[in-house]
Amino acid sequence: MHGPVYLDYNATTPIDPRVAEAMLPCLRAHYGNPSSDHAYGHAAKAAVEEARAKVAVLIGARPDEIVFTGCATEANNLALLGVARAIVSGSRRTLLYSAIEHPSVAQPMRQLASAGWSAREIPVDAAARIDAGTLQVGSDVALVSAMLANNEVGTIQPIRAISDLVHAAGALLHVDAAQAAGKIEVNVDELGCDLLTLAGHKFYAPKGVGALYVRSGTPIEAIQYGAGHEHGLRPGTENVPHIAAMGEAARLAREELAMESSRIRALRDELHHRLASAIPGLMLNGHPEERLPNTLNLSFPFVSGWDLLTETRTLAASTGSACHAGSHAVSGVLAAMGCTVERAAGAVRLALGRFTTEAEVGIAAESLIDAWSRLSVLRRDTQ
């Protein structure tokens, strides 16, 4: 093993060697512009369309419903701002989004609020779940956005139940599935969503490529302007190597999902067991069952999560979303769940993945236990 044990798969995944291999023809031979009408352009275009079909299969969609973007943030912005632009007139002027959404959903919602829309947060319970039984979607609501699985605590939302409420009210549903795809089954028809966001680097493709599923007939307009790439919704020459990589990553994710999720869940639970057996007062954050199979968010007593990870030299993990790394602020997700400041401050996110081994789980557990023992003794001795 070279370097510390990597348990930050929710921040980003390494590129699978098989995915890297799939990129090579587009870097070496199929370097044409997909819009060019000659052999090089045709080969690049074919690579893009093959990838589009693979991504569509991963989520149970049609290829013509997939729009490639530069990342999930761009896809979320396109979904929210694009729908708002398409339905700017009329009586539906309210937007709903969960209190634990990624900033790439929350910030566009706030931007729309400053432009005259009413944007309201949907609260979550102590396990970071929306209570579909109490969710009210009025006739004034145009769009609801709810992530399928939370990036910090892994909680999975009851999207189908939410979808039924949203559509009964005549509104649209956007689902950010960036953290879920490749870890759990994602099917747009079973979820009942109108738009769905994907991020390539969350399931072993490179950074810099994402996708937005747009159900046929969904009102949406472009938020950038140029030539008519990607059904006129995302102008700019396609990033062919990364798109091809995302397609191959989608194929692998679908084929290996059942086996990998079972293996990773077992390793995650083993890590949890080892830590809980050695650390009294250790607390699990997120839903105990309805949770991503790879995600373990724990609050360590008497220490801060940041200090704990700083002390743990043989482990690469995080205290929460990588988008907030370095701030040391209390997680907005944990705050929305009603966690105390002390509990939130002691939180660490351990996210396993395709290349995590049993030996690495043992190293991680031992490192965390040793670091916690040293820090907690120092903390209690000074109190």
C-alpha cells in the first residue's frame, strides 16, 4: 500500500483502470470534433453516443434523455435554472428543496429567490430523512428538488413517495443522484423523477464530466448559449474522452452493483463494529438502515473530527462534504438533523469504495482508535 488508507470515496473516486483504458482511443485516435462531418468526427460522435446509451441503461432512461455536462454542479444548475426559465410565467412561483441539499442545489434556489421566486426548505428528521407523510406540495409549487442519497451521512430519501405527492400537485421533481449512482439501484421510472443529476467522478470516471437526465416533455431551457450541442441545452464541444469514460464507468457500475454493494456494506459494518467496540459513546449519524452501503458518518466523543483526522496519519477521510473542506464549521447537514454542536463537531465521514480492502479497514480502525485514545485523554485531563 502506498500512502494513507483512502476512505473518502464520497468526495471522489479513483479512476478505475478499466475506465482509463476506455478513454485511450479517444485520446489517441478518435480526436476529431464530434460535430465534424468526416471520419475523425464520426468516430468521436460514435463514442459520445455509445456512452450516452450506457449512461441511459444505468438509470433506466432513453439515450435521447441524457445531456452531458461538465460536472454535477452544472447539471443541477441546468435543471433548476433551466426549468425556472421555461416556466417563468403562471401562478406556480414556489420552489421546494430539502434542508440537506448540496450547495449546487441550494445556491441556485437562493438565486431564484432573489429573482422573485419563493424558495423554501423542506425539513428533515434526526436521521436526515424527509417525512413524506407530512410533506405538503401546494398548487403554487413548480419544482421540488430532493437528493436521492446524502453525501455526508448517506441517508436515502423516500423519493417515490415524494414523487407521487409532487406529481399529484402538478409539479416537477428533480433528484440529485450524484452520490447514489453506482452505489445503489437508480431507475428514473421507479423513482418517478422528471430530472436527475449524475457525476462521473462519484463512480470511478474522471472529474470534469456529469450528466442530466431530462424526461421527455419536461419544460426546460438552456442557461448558456452557443451552438446546438446536447439537444441545445449544453453548448460547447463535447469532452469526448471523459464522456467515453463515464459511459464505461456506468456499464461497470451496473454490472457489478449487487456484488460490490454487498462487499462494501460488510466492510463498512466491520469498521463500525471495531470502532464502536473500542470507543464508548460513539454515535452513528444518518439512518441506520436506509443508508448508502459505503457510508459511515460517526461522531467521536470528547474530540473534534478535524483534530482526530489530523492526528490519524495513516487515513485519508473527511469531516463532511469535500465542498466545505477547510472551513471547520459545523456541518449544515448535521445541523438540519438537530445534532448538538458537540456531536456535529466530533463527526467524521468514512466512505469506502471499490478498492477498499479488509486489511485497510483494519488499519483505519486501529488508527482511529489510537488517535481518539490519545486526544480524548488530553481533552479530559485539561477539563
